[in-house]
Amino acid sequence: MSHVLLVGTAVSRKNSVGTLYRAASDGDWNPVEGIPLDTGVQAITPHPVREGVVYAATCSGIYKSKDGGQRWNRLHIPDAEGKEFWSLSVHPKKPDTLFAGCSPVGVYRSDDGGETWTFCGEPEAYAERIEGLPWRTASSRVMRIVFDASNPDLMFGAVEINGFILSEDGGRTWRDASAQLIKLADQPRLKNHIVSKHDFEGMIDGHAVCTTPAAPGSVFYACRTGLFATDDLGRSWRSLNVGNYAPIDYGRDVWLALDDPNTIYTALSLHSRAEGDSVGAIYRSTDLGKSWERADKGVSPRSTVMGMRVHATDPDKVIDVTRGGQVFWTVDHCRSWREAQLPANAGDAYCAAIL
């Protein structure tokens, strides 16, 4: 079966390559044409409707490909000099409307497929008001933007070291909704801090969010301390207790399955820079987080699983990548997995997509 693999890397050590790598039909990995070798590619978004169109969010802007990821052009975004882009999402009912999340924390919108952009502003953020948290540094960025399945004007975002944000007006304005996430850190097992003195830091180290038509208004949130869900716009949260089923619970990514609104995938690891045997895995829940099972049986990630992606239209295809450049993918709905390794000079890998 023919397919294309895309993986984004960052300049993470001296002389390493931070760009987008492409491999066609299990072939060799090569940097794509048009994206610098000294940037960081943080998100890859295949368009769900426009065939061959793919977007890449990078430290040097947003790039677009019209030929399945072979050649890329940088899109012009006014007043974005010095900003890094970490996410890009396509509106589910308006295929030319895009939202891009950046660092310092902010959201941009395009209504013409990326030709022109408008800055929606900087979301009000809980961490901005807390001493010692890096609100306006490169450590804080909009990692994922998703839409409610029944009302796409209701939008949600995960922000690294800033928690959970939402918009109720189609992305024009955003507000923080992290207060109740922070309250969960009253539980001893959820206390965690690395870059500040606050032990709720791990709860607002947001990495990804997803929604499902099986539960309109509900959001699934992956962060440093696990997986959580809210059914009331962040006014209350519950743990999905993935640690009861997996020996690791650092939540790096979460995606909805295309063929079943009750099934979600998550990328789990030991911590952000884990190395060794079995330090990461893909888990799957077929009952919206009530129970979990390992989906990538038979593979052995040797470093943190930094990102995963479900194919835009084919539920049989899933891909994930480790920080150390191991790439795993399936084309038969997780029954079997294949593995490849990025070139030795590739920087840390952050994201992947399968076309």
C-alpha cells in the first residue's frame, strides 16, 4: 500500500537538522524542498478535504504544500516576526478557514487557506498572573486547537505551561479556563513542578486536546500529569486514570479515531526526555477514556513518544514518532506496525503525519 510519511524535527544539538523529513512508500528519508534546515517543525496538518494540501507549523512561520509534502512555500503572516508556530487546525465546516497557535501565546486566523491572516490576540491566561511561571517566554505556546463537534464556534486549546483556553465566538476571542485544573493539583499524586515553584505546574503543562461527536461539549486534555476530561467548559475536570492501565502516564498527545466517535488514542511516556526500553507507547480507549489498552503492541520506543497523528481520512493509518527519531506507523488499524529511523543528524523529533 502506497503512503507518505512526514516527520518534523528541531535543532536540538550542535549541527543537527531541524526541518521536515519525507519518506515515500517506505523509502529513504530526505528533507523536503522549501523548509529551512535550521528551524523547528512543531506540527504537521494534512488538509482533510483539499487533496495534496499539507500545512507545517514551524519556528520560522507557517508553510504550505500542494503536492503531498514534496515542495513547500512559506505563507506571509503580518506582524509575526519573531513568533514561533506550534499548531494549525482546519475548521470542520469551512475548509478554507485555518487557526494557527504560536509562541508567545497567541492565535491567528485565515479564511482563505492561508493567503491572508488576522491576529485574534493573546488569550487571557491564568499563568500570566502567577509569579514564577513563564507566561511570555518560549516555554509557553499554543500546542493544539480543536472545535466542538456540534458547535464549531466553541473552540478549545491546550497551552504548554498555561493550561486550557477556550473561545465561544468562533476564535475571535479566547479566555483561560484552567482554574479547576489547578485545583486537581491538591491531590498529592498530581503535584508536579519543574520550571517554577508551583506544584500545580504539571496540570497546566498542556500538550493536546481533542473532542468527539459522541460527547458534544466534552474535551479530552493531555498534560504532563496524565489525561483529563471536562464536560462543562472547564468548570470541573475528572482524571481518565490512564495510570490504572499503563505503567506510564505522561500525556503527550491525544486524537480521536476517525471511524468510531467513542475511540480515542493517546501518546504516553515516562517523561519529556526519557530514554531506555519501553519508555513510551500508544494507548487506545474504545469507551471514551473509561478503560485503556495498548495499541502499538510489538514495538519498543527507546525515547519519549513526542507526537502521533491519525490519518486525515483513513482510520487504518496511524503514526507516531519518538524524540530520538524512531518512527512507527500502521496501515491496518493497529494490527501490525512498521518502524523506521530518521537520519543520524536529524534533531529531536516532535511531530509526524501519514498521507
